[in-house]
Amino acid sequence: MRSIHTRITALMVAAIVVSVLLAGGAGIYALKTENDEDSAREMEMLCANNGQTIDGYLNSVKQSVDMISRYARENMSSVELMEGGVLGFDGSGAALKDRDWGTNRQRVLDNYLTRHIRGIGPMFLSVANHTKGVVSFYYQLNPEFSRQVKGVFYCKSGASSFVETPMTDIMAYDADDTAHVGWYYQTLKRGRPSWLEPGYNANLDAKTLAYTTPIYMAGTFVGLVGMDVSFDALVSQVQDIHIFETGYASLTDADGRVLYHPEVEAGRSIEEISPGLMDTASLIRQDGSQGIAAYEINGEKKHMAFTKLSNGMRLAVVAPTREINRRWHRLVNGVISITLLVMLVFIPLMTLMMRRIIKPLKRLTSAARELTEGNYDVELDYRDQDEVGILTETFRHLVSHLRVYISDLNSMAYKDALTGIKNKSAFDLFARKLDDMIASAPADLPPRFAIVMFDCNMLKEINDQYGHDKGDVYLKTASHQICNTFNHSPVFRLGGDEFAVVLQQADFLRREKLLEEFDANSAIVNAGNPESWNQVSIAKGCAVYDPAIDANTADVLRRADEAMYRDKNSQHAATQNR
């Protein structure tokens, strides 16, 4: 027969090797999973946060345009338009045919429009000066209204402040000349406030992004209010986004066409960049879509996180997969090194320790038989007739005595000496179990329980008038009455004259009826006992666990205690009124 030393040594060596290999493998797998999740979370968070920053920039422009358009609409008189004979004009230029501009009626309308523009211009300029990134703003009147009054147009044109600039003659260009009048006809066609596609603006000789709002009154297209922001300023914000070593950000429109990319020319669809982006392109075209996708381009694997901006464009953050995995590879190398080090250190150390442990075990065999009253709460089933077997037999005797001892200790530790019911320590232990249930329960299936708090009203008066022995009788009567009514639920004495009951399952569903039965039973007891110490006068309060407001059992107990005190005050007020 092989010695205990040999068997335990072989077992421990195998255990260490297997444990270290399993722990190392599990650690590597966990690191890979955690790295992927952290990297995805980091990219999505970076994309979302920068998307919010860009949206804040865009929304400031939108709010400015919306404010001015409301102001312009409120200060435009439909009566003046009617008297000017322009009601129903739709802005398309159809009303210009055979138009007589020399009538007195037209001069009156021109004078009104001049006053209207003068009233709008200063406010518009003030708002634009406080809106970041604006390169031009304009209030374009319907060109069918007047040849003399076209609106107001301010731009920076390389200057540090806005300069009033002559308005573009809308009717001098074809409707499909997007570089000069695309902002006008696109707004007219959409008929609603919107961001226009970024593009070259010939009036500013720059690529811009415009937000415009059409103004209608009495079925008439009055004109539009708009602001242009420099597309290069928007791109500069995107260029400032970096992740890992060489990660970058890009912009696409709602259809997945590139607007800005550090490596790809504008105008290409993302499917043209890489066939692996076809699924991502489908996601990008979905309204409100955001997420993360993997693809390959020019032989290099990459990950992309994207989010939708408020103007319909998509912001994407891209990083090479090799850079994402670089941290994981470093961690894996560290785990492998530590695993090998643990095996090299602990196997020889364990072998040496086992040699030193076996000799003391032989010497301790006879002494172990005398330690039958020791504190060893273990279950042992070893039956071999060797040194460990002898110790096992001794430990069985110790465990037998220990269980009886612990049972007695538990009885004393968790039972109230006066009433015989569970005490505050038992309640704390029960509350921890409830808290574990709360923590592990699914969000859509929280545990169902309630706590009822009880407080004896006349304990101090009985103690003072009849002595503490009668007060003890009063507490026992109250405890008996609570236990008699809630005989299927645990009852606890929390201290002094306070008791608590935890209601679950059937008693939880019958809690209202049980509370009514308690009041009825208390009235019966009081009617048959003239002595106050044999009567039951108890304030009570019930609270049901609500995951929306209760973080744990302590919150439920606190609300039950508050309800009990409200009942106590109500009983006191009723007594005072009698």
C-alpha cells in the first residue's frame, strides 16, 4: 500500500497543475471576453459622447434658426400680404409672369417689407453672434413679393465679424443649380425645417452645412430663415477624435455615402470601401441605429462604432483590431508567465511541506482522541485504517459534540428570553436572506413580502404603575396575540415593546385580512380581561416591498415603522378626543 505521504503528494501535485491550468485558461478566456466587451464599450461610449458634443453644436444652430423664424413669422402681417396682393404665392416663380412692379400697391408692399426686414435684421445679427461656428445667416423673402426687398444676408467671408452682403438673385439661376440656389429650392421642396446635405456653396465659395426653416402664412410661402456652418469646422471636431494608437472618426450621410474620411475620398458609399461593410451599411441606413461592427479592408481587420447625429448624418469611430487586441495579448502573456511561475514555485514547496506535515500527524494521533470537545464543524467520511483514518474517527466524536453545542448556542442566540419568540439577531439573519433574494431576483420578478411592525402602547405606564413583572406579562400577552394571529409567519421581538412579522406567500396575500383579524382578536382579549397588563393595546404598520423605492429590507422596515407611528399617533389622537 502506498503511503499517505505519496498519495497526498501525488494528489496535490495533480490538483495544483490542473487548477493552475484551468485558472489560467479561464483567466485568458475571461480577459479576451472582457477585452472585447471593454473595447466595444469604449468605442461606443467615445462615439456616443462625441456624437452628443457635435449634436450640441448643431442644435445650437437649429435653436437659433427656429427662434428667428418664429420671430419673423410673428412679425409678419397677413393683412399686409393680402393688401399687397401676394397671398397664395408659393415661391416657385410662377407668380412672376406678367407681374407689374410699378404699381402703388407694390410700393406700399415694398415699404412694409423694408420695415419688416429692418425689425428682423438686428435681432438676427445678435443671435448669430452668439451661435458658435456660423459663417453666414440669411432671411430670404419670397422673390415673387418684391424686386426691391429680397431679405437680409450676412456672412463672414474671411472677416472676424459678420458683414451684410447683397442677397442672391434666386430667379437668376436654374432650380437645379445647387451651388447657388440649392438651399432655397431644397427648403421649398421639403416645406419643413431641416438640415440640408453638406455641399459646395458658391455664394460663400466654401463647403457648408445649412439648417433652414420655411415660413408660411395664410397659405403663402413668405420666405425662409437659414444659417450656414463651415463643414470644415465640423470636420475639425471629427478629426480631434482618436482612439487607441491610430483609430480615427469619419462621417457619412444617411445613405452611407462618405462625407469625411481620413483615408477615403468623399462621395463613395461604404460598400465600395469594403464588401465586409454591407451589413454595417444596412444598419447605418436604419433610423436611430447605433452599434458596433467588424469588417476587413485592404487585408486589415477593423472595428467600427457608429451613432446617428441629429442632422441625419452618422458619426463612426474606427480602430484596427490588432490595436484593440494589443492590451489583451499583453495580459495573456502576463497570465501565462504567472501560471508557469506558480507551478514552478508551489509544486516543490508543496512537496516539501507534505513531508513535514506527515510526521506531526503521526505524533498527533493519540492527542486527537482527547480533543473531543474542540471547535471543528466539519463532515468527514474517510474510512481507511491509516493515520488520517484514526484522526477522522476522533473528529467524528468532536463534530457530534460540536453540533449539540452549536444547537444550544443558536437557541440562546436567536430566541428572546422573555417571550420565547425569535429575537433581533434572528431578524437580522432573516433580513440578510431577504436581501440576498432581492439582489438575485430578476428585474421583472421581484420577491413578494411585507413587514408588519408592532409597538405596545402602555408598557411604560404598566411598568410604572404595577411593576415590571406585570410589564413582562403585558409583553407576553402581546407576543402571544401576534403569534396567534400570524401563526404561519415568523414573529420577532426587535427589542423593548417592538415586534415585527415578515409576511410571505399565503400570509402575504391575506395580509389585510390578517390585520383585521388581529384587531378583532385583540378586542376579544381586551373585553375578557379587565386588568390592563392582560390586555392588548398595540400600534401597527405594514409595508410591502416595492423594488421602485426599496433598495433592501431595511427600507421596507423603515416604511413599516413609519406606518406604525402614524397608527400610534392616530390612536393617541382618538384617545384624546374621547
